[in-house]
Amino acid sequence: MSAIIISLALQLVSGAVGGFVFAKLTGFTLGRIGDAVSGAIGGAIGGQLLQGLIPALASGGGLDFGSLLGNLAVGGVSGAILAVIAGLLVNPIEY
């Protein structure tokens, strides 16, 4: 049970960081808190979806380095994706 909570916490934190950093790099920002919250939501959702598809990411019995690193990477990338999508929806590109 604690391994599930740890992997979810890693996904939330890495999603928040990934969303904040990538939104600042692209310029499609919702503000500091908005980027972090949307990134954390994206990190948690993306991480849980990918754990269902790739069972090796789900740390079943223990906390090995590979599953922790995978959770960090998936949370960061999916958090960045959702933060930029949310930023584009709120502040669309004008031509």
C-alpha cells in the first residue's frame, strides 16, 4: 500500500514540476499555481493510466529504482503535456 502512495506522490510532484517548467519554456502559461496544479493533475492521471498499460511501472511489492525513475519520467512528461494543453485552451494562439 505504501508503494502505491509513494508512486502517486512522485507522479504528482514530477507532474507539477514538469508542468511548471514546460509551460514557462513554451510561453503557454496559466501562472505559477495554475501550471503546477494542471501539471500535478496531468502527472497523476498519466502515471496511473500508464501503470495500467505497463505493469512494470507499478511497484508491486517493493520500491526499485527502475519503477521510481519511470514514475518520475511519466509524471513529468504527462504533467507538461496537460499544462501546455490547458495553457493553450485558456490563452489560444492568435494569428
